[in-house]
Amino acid sequence: MNIRYASLTDVGVKRSHNQDACAAQPADAKHWETHGHVFIVADGMGGHAVGEKASAKAVRDIPLTYTKHVAQEGVVAAIRRAFVEANDSIFQIGVNNPEFKGLGTTGTALVMRPEGAWIGHVGDSRAYRVRGNRVQQLTFDHSWVWEVARRQGIDPDELGDFKKNVIIRSLGPDAEVEVDIEGPYPLEAGDTFLMCSDGLTNEVTHDEIGAVVGVFAPEQACRYLVELANIRGGRDNVTCLIVQIPANSTGLGPKATSLVRKATRLAGRANRTLPWPFLTLAVGAVTAAASVGLQVEGFRTLALPAFALASLTIFAGLVGLYLHIRRKADVFETTQHTSLNELHLYRDYAFDIGPGLVERFAALDASLVAACRDRPEVSEDIDWDAYEKFGREAAAATASADWITAFAARFQAVMTLGAAVNKNRGKDEFFKPNWAQPKH
């Protein structure tokens, strides 16, 4: 499957160092069906630099462990094993190094395979799917406020900021961990998946996420969402990873795509009637019988090549039979998982790129202009020509009620200002490693 993806992690405005991490492991054509594409975001915790170690280890180890075991164990077992083994290794670091005690990290992994998207999840880093004009949250926050809301049957937002940042499940602090596995969510052309740390979701609303992801390419969308979180205060590290399935995900033209689909359907029907490993074994058996017949009739020069061909065909059939059985086991596992676990959309928001959203960013634009004019060091870093160009485009599109164009132009004007504002902000925190030796 052809995809576009991009990621960005940023220290934010207030923090002195970045405890977030992310990684992408796209599959080649050979491993798409067995392994799939793997993406992961982690948000470390546990004091200065300790969380960095935990998140870096999670994004390195989880994709590797999953890839190592998925062909033999299936996708669900491989995802669970990857998270459990990562938890154990991070926990052991804390046990063996007193200065690292309490280190931990969230972990949210997205695995895209032919049957759909799978999510492995521990913590409050989120995964969303943007489809059409809807933003759908695919993960449950393992936080105190979400757990209390679940037990009371209410929306977590109704509890306000009550213990909002208290995490009740993460990788590393405890010897054992419970892993949520969601999926498979069927994939459609045009689907966009977004994974992020809470540094983004604490500052940017769902409709803003949907609009930015829907209007801009993944590379721009990542940069803009991180910049917007920092404009709003950047109180935490911010990480954003976006994976998009293009509208024409095969990369072929309509005519070629139609021919490929027809050929694929014909091949699929034939394979369902008689799977190719069985057909190959049958051909091999017939060829072997023919080689014996040629040997008996005295045609030895023909019998030897026929025997070699029969051996190769039978070997190929046996390999295919193994793969066929393995694939059936994967399908059975997928069916069982889906039948036992309903596909969850923990939140499902509609968003509209209309006058309300454009006005919101016009107001932000005006407030940033006022702030920039009063600070010469910020004003000098702004490309005012580009800003004014975006402003004219936004005004013209607003006048003609072309709201998507108006939003895109106004948002880019805000980003032009915001980049300069964020660049000139100071930090509220100093870097003090836990293992620093005291001065005598």
C-alpha cells in the first residue's frame, strides 16, 4: 500500500529538554502482507532525562520485537509481546539503577496491514483517524480522569482539570503491564491517521486537528500542528506523527487500476476454488509420475529434467502450503479478535471548515500581530511580505465564501507570525540530570 507519512517532535516552549520520541518503520512490498507498516509515539516520564531513556527505548524496541515475531505468532500476539517485553526491559533499568527509579513512558503503536489498522496502546498518547469530515479517537486515555469518567458513564471533559495529567498505566514503573489492542479498522483511500503526545491534544482542539490534517500534506500538517501547540503555550513536549493513504493508493492511473482489480478478482476466485499450493503440489505429482514413466520407457535424458522439475514444484507447493496455513491462522486470529472486541471509536467528532473556524484564526492572527509589533526582536524574524500575501488571499476567499481556501491562507498567515514568536520565547525550566554529582 502506498502511503505518505511525516513526523515531528519538539521540546515545546516551557520545557528544557524533550522526553517524547517517535519512529516509523514502513514495510517494503515483500513484507507488507506479513509485517505491515509500523509507527509509534511515546511520551516519557520520570524526571529530568529519565523519561527520555524510556521513550527512546520504547520506540526502538517495540517495532523490532513486533517484526521479529509477527510471522510466527500473528499480529495480536506480536503486538502484545512487543509491549510486554519493552515494559520488562524499561522496568529492569529502574530496578538496576536507583537514579532512574520511576522512569516510564506511554506507548501508542499503529500497525497497518492488508486487513486494516491495528493499535497497540498504553498511556495517554492518542491515535486518531480522520475520515471525511470526522475526527475519530481510536484509543482510551489510561488516565485517572478517563477512568473515573468511564465508571460514572460521563464524558471526561465534564470532570474538567480534575487530575487530568495523572497516568494510571504506562510502560516501565511496574513489572507487569496491561496492553490495549484495538482493530483491525478497515482502511479506505483518503484515510489519515494521527498519533500524538498530550502536548498536542492539551493545546489543539479536535476540529483544528481535522481541518489541518484535511487541508495540508502530512509534512506541513505535522509542522503546523506543533507550531500551533507552541503558540497556545507549549507547556509540554509536542509530538505529531501523520500517516495518510492517498486517494489513489495504488499509484496507478484509473485504467491500469481497473485492469489490476479485474485480474486480482479473477485470480482470487481461482485461488478460492483451488488454492495455488494444492495446485502446485498436484502439478508436481503429475510431473513426478511422468518422470517415472519416461524412465521406465527408456527416455532417461528426458526423465532426469522432469524429475528435477517435479522436485522443485513439490518443494514450492510445500512452502506455499505452509504459508497458506499460516495465513489461515492469521485470518482466524483476526476474526476471533474482531468478534470478541468491538471496534471502538472512543470519540467521534464532526468538523466543519467554515466561517467559524476562519474567524477563530483571524482573531488569533490579530492578537499575534499586536504582540509582534511591540517586540522588535520578534518583528525582525517575520517575513512580512509572505504574511501580507496570505492575508490578501484569506480576505479574497472569505469575500467569496471559499472557506477552505480562506482557512488555509489565514492559518498560514498565523504560522508565519507564530514561528517568530515561538523562536524568541524563553524557557521556564533548566536541565538538571538526576545523576549529576553534587559539588563539594
